[in-house]
Amino acid sequence: MSPSITDLAAGQEIGSRTVEVTRTDLVKYAGASGDFNPIHWNEAFATGVELPGVIAHGMFTMGSAVQLVTDWAGDPAAVVDFQTRFTKPVLVTDTTGTPEPGATIEVSGTIGKLDAEAGTARVDLTVTAAGQKVLMKAQAVVRLS
């Protein structure tokens, strides 16, 4: 059941989620998206172009963040706009053969603004990895009942 705009207030938290990321996840995402840039799976290449190591796709990070909103809204089609700025890459270390993730993305959401006339809520997301904000001004506009 989707939230009702009459039950919401600016500043209200919608929840949080933790996304554990492995290099296998990045390879799967590369296949699904068609983005096979080696900075997302090849350590030697990534460090050769002066990155600290393999980094997650920006769109993977964005999608991981907005999933909190779609789950909360109860309908992915309720998200009518999503924007962000990328500030830091998500470094994904090689943990092949271990149960540990290579990176952890933390996402939390808060109602930033309500527009009763339009029937929408702006959800402001805080997205961090390794203690640093990786997305800035991550905002989703959700059409509510």
C-alpha cells in the first residue's frame, strides 16, 4: 500500500537500507546495462587510469539509492523524477572467495517537501559508502494518493 500524502510531513524519515556490493554484482550490472568499461571490473586497468581501484557504475549506485524510494512508495511508477550529483566513486574491493562485500552503500530517506496540489512528495536521500557521501542532492519526486 502506498503512503498517503495526508499522512506525511516534511522532515519525516521514510527508512533506510544497506546495499552490499561485490565485484560479481558489477559484472552482472555490466551485462545488464551494456557498460563494460574495465574500470568497473579490472583492478589493473582501474589503477592504471589513476583510480584507487575498481569502482561501481554510477547508475548502479543511483539505482541502489532510489530502490529505497520505490520500495517505500510501493510502485516504481510512482517515482516521476529522480536527480542527483555524483561526488565520490564507490570503491569495490576484491573479496572473491569470501562472504564479505567489497563495498557497502548506506541509503536513508527523508521527506524534503510536500506539494498537496500536485499530490507529490520530494524525498531527499543521503547516500554514503566508506563514510563518505557518494551522491549529493539525491532527490526523488513521488506521486502519492
